Amino acid sequence: MVLQDKPYILPRPAGTYVTPHQISFNKEYFISSEDIANGKGRRVFKYSMNPEQLLSIGEQSSITFEDKYPAELNLDGTYDVQDTPIYFNAAFREYADAPFHSTPVYSSTLPQGIYYVLKDGSWVPRIGIQGYSLQFISADAFKQTIVLTNETVASVTMKLTSYNGQGVLMEQLSYTANTAAGTLTKDWTLDPGFSAFQSGSVASAGFTISYSIGEPTRIESLTVSSTSAAFTSSLQWTNYTLWDLVDQSAQLKMQYKTAQLFNPTGLRVLLQNATAQMAKSGFIYGARLPSYSHELIPGSIDGCISFISSQKHHKLRENLLSKGSNYFYTPEKIQDYFFVRPSVADSSQAWPFGLEVVAPSTLDASACILNFNVTISYELITTDISATMFPSASSELLMNQLLYALSKENGWSENPDHLKHAAQVVKNVMTSDEMKFALKSLINTGVKLAPMLVSAFL
């Protein structure tokens, strides 16, 4: 389970027949010397137990908007709204000749964030990982416009709000006006508070654009336009499935998709720094985060570094990029080894996951070359007649004590020491009071330990 170097089957409270899978692959990743020299070389990596989101890579980019890029904020037709604010979070991508595009979110609280994925040839918004709109750098003009078609006077409030990586408000500008049918425009750069907002936003994870209306109102359009406005994006994520990363994976994917039940049992990610020896400098940060905490990932790389560094346990102790890293999955609760339907697992956040930031040094004009050596293990319960099935050992006592002992171990280590670290983890688990109690109880009751079962611990 720790080394992920040979197949195994977990002990289960009920000894059902399972089909074990263990898949290994390598992925090379390059960070260009240009990105590093321009201060854009940092990356965030997320390692999930979900085969549909096994590896996610986040990066920030910058862009300048000109007058020719007014941004229609994706309102089709008219809307009747009252009280509930309309938030807009932007993502960087070309859309109808405009790089600034967003989707409205009607919410009484700050939305978690919007990012885009390419699916079936179309860009689809997905809400989940924190990603506020943009981070202000500078702007000669930044205008927010609303066009109303109502017949009565309505109170309209426009806001620009910046947040830190944990979603806490930092700076806010607010403008309220009473208007009937017609166009209402606010140029924020002419606002007395804009200079302070812009200065404060530099240290933020990003900002949101919002509208709220006090009376039932019909909105025809919402627009944002700017002149020579420079921004930095929030983290934009590229997700890789297991099937993307493994060659000739059609059969593997079909077995997973047609299975009745699925459970991930192990994951190891060895990150090797293959950069030239003189240019390996930089820092690396890693931590295992709890299940259902994907939405708490900050929207900026600085926020991710702070978030990872603040964790109290299950984290990388040394932070030198030259050493690389090794992460292996450890459970946090007994439910982590419960079977779920593959369709549920597609979007499930039920398992803890690894989050890592790589920050190459800008001192050397060299690209950063990284190699991911990954092995993932999972079990299927399936009716597929081509699948080879094995009975899992039925021992609730052994499973519970194993999970408890393993959950306390830190799955992070530096690459040069990862084998030594793995051996120490195995020793700690096998000599723990929990495992001693479980093994002694099994021996006393005459339960035979199957070789496949024993291999899970070695």
C-alpha cells in the first residue's frame, strides 16, 4: 500500500469477490524558461483518488484588456430579479473575440468560484475549486454597465469586491443609484476609493463583480468594459483523467465504467526534478488535505502556499525543489474504503487528496523538467466475465486497526529519502498497538492470514 509496487487486496468486513487493478505510468511536465524568467513558472498540482480527476494542474496567467473588448456577461434575454445579488466570475479564454467571459451566479453568498473545462468541443463552466474573477494590476478605465427595461424606478447596487485565498473580504467598492428603464454606467476608475481598492487587490486572490436590485426588475444586458486594464487570473485548472494519462486505456476505462462498484485503495506520486543540476533551485510545498475540502483551495498560488504551509500534519517537511517529493495516499476514516458506484465517484470528493506547489527559482535561465511517476490501485465489483476476481479476506477487526494505524502516518517525503521513509511507515504500522492487538486476536482465534492479505502490509 505504501510503495505501490505490487498488487494487493484489502481485508474487508465482508469477504466479497473483487477485481484488483494497479496501474502505473510516467508523465513529463515542462515549465519553460520564459515562464520562469517572467515570474509565471509556479504551478499547483492536485493528486486525487478519483480516476476522473487523477491529476489536476493549476496555473495563473495575465492579460491586458483594451476598448475593443467590452464583455457581455453572458445574459441571454431578460431576467426578473430582486434582492439576490448576481455575481460574475471570469475565466481567461477566447470567447466571441473577447478574452473576458463569465457566467452569472444568483446567490445570497459568495459563489465558490467558476472555472471552465473543454467538454465535447464546448467550454463548460464548472463550480468547485475557488477561483475568483481576476486580480487587479492596473486600469485606465473600468466600467460596469446595466441596461434595464422595467417601467418603474429600481434601486441598483454595483460592487467590486476583492477576497483573500480563504474567501475573506479585503477591499470593496459599492455604488447605488435609482433608475428606471435605460442605461446605468459606473466608471470605477473615477471613484475616489478606486486607488485604494486597486492597491489592496494586488495582495488578493481576486475579485468579484456583482449587481443587486432592490425591486422586481427586468435586465436586458450587463457589460464590463475597460481601457488598458491589466489583470492576473485566478488559478485555471487543467484536469487529467486516468484514461488521459495511460496509453491504450480504452479497455481499462470500459471495465471501470461498466463496474457496479468501485473503491480506490492506494496512490503514490513520485515527483522527480530532472532539471540540469545547476538549475534545480526553487521551493516545493505539499500537504494531504481532508475529503470535501476541494472548494477551500485558494484561487492564487500564493494562497495555496500559505494554505499548505499552515497545515499541522501530513505535509512535506523540507521544501527544496532540488529534492523532489513523494506522496502516498493514507486514509482518514473507515468510509474511505467503502465501495461507491463509478458514476458517483466521477464527481466525488469523499477521499483525502494531495496538493503540491512547485516554485522554480528565477535565478537560472533554464526550463524546469519534472517527471511524475504514478501508481494507483483500486478494486472493482463487477459482472464483467472477462475480469479476474479474488476473494478479499473477511476481517473487520484487521481492517479497522490497519486503517487507524495507517491514517496517523505522514504520506509525504522528499524523493531521495522516500524508500527509507516508506520502510519506517511500514514498521510504525506493523509495530503499532493497534496492529499488535489485531494480529494477536486473529492468531488467538485461529484465523489464517492469507498471503495476498499479508502482502498488503509489506
